[in-house]
Amino acid sequence: MVNGLQTRRILAYFVNSFFNKSGKNASFFNQLMLENHNFKWNYKTFDCGENIFTEENILWLIHRGVVKTHTWNEKGKPIILGYWVAGDVVGQPISIIEPYEIKCLTDVKASRVSSQYWHYLATEIRNNHMKTEELLYIFRQKSLYEKTIKLLVFLAKKLGVEHEKGKLISIPLTHQELADFTGSTRVSITRIINQLEQKKLIERPNRSHLILSPTLLK
């Protein structure tokens, strides 16, 4: 049953959508509908560093925190597939990659959504594919320098928070992690990061934080 609060939220959705037909409103409404079916799906919490288990007919809707999807090649080298935050959907059913793992980079709260409710996640699934296409565009850059800059900007916009000096990425983002993401080497990434620091385009207050300047974000 829909309670009084949910009824008001649904009415607010229709009022907003009358003036603004946006994907964000659709996502809001669909997630609201999922809440009505919480007897069929549920929230789970995961600790930083924990893997979220994957199942054939299950997607995970992230409500809080940051996760990384990744795989590895035949030699065991990690291949990062993406970083995902609140509002994103991840799971084996929307990937053709095997093996496929979801690792929590922070404490995470997520919903386990079974296949009969995936139609409520149409907007989130579409956004997942759009972000994947954006990463493919970045990886097609011929210059590793340009590829690294575009990747940092992408991550700052997706994972970063406002900071007095620009955008702060506070998840662990090592040079090796960036090398794995770009398909390059740690030495090459270290050289580029040093160049960006010298140009005052980025700042690393410590090993786990990275600040992108407004100039780089333009």
C-alpha cells in the first residue's frame, strides 16, 4: 500500500514532471515505486574493501558510497571497468565481462533488485551505458597525457566534492590504479601526475586525496 508520505511524494513528482520532463524525475519516481515493493527486495550494507556478491538475475542500486567494477586479463592484470556512486546500478546482468567483481571503496549501502523490478531502473541502466560510452571515448585518446587529464576530470565530476581549491577526490586513487584504468604503466602515470602538479592543475594533500583545479575542470 502507498502511505500518505509516499502519496505526497508521487503527487510532487507529477507536478515537477509537468514543468520539467527530466530523467532525474523519472529516476525519482521509479525508485519510489521500488520502495513500495520492499517485501521483494532489500537494503544491504557493505564495509570498505568488501566485495558485493554478484548473481545472475540481480542488480544492485547504490544508495550511498563508492564502488569499483573490475575484471582481470589472462595474465591476472587488473582491468577497471568503472567507478559508481549513489544512484548508479551495477551487476553482472548488465555486463558481458567475466569475471566481473564489485568492490566497495567506501562503506556502501545498496539495494538488491531482482529481475522482475528492473523496469523501474531503466533510467539508471541507461545512465550506466552512457557513462561507459564516455569512458570509451576517453580511452580512445591517442595521447596518454590527454587521456589522463580527461579521466581525472571524469572522476572528479562523478566522485568529487566541492573544495575551496576545486574538486576533491577523496577515494584512494593510486598511480597504479590510474595506470590500470588507462592501460598504461605506473611510471608513465607518475610522470604525468608530476607534470600536472608542477603546472598547479592538481594538488595531492596526501596519498589518498586529489584536488583538481578549476582551470583543469573547465
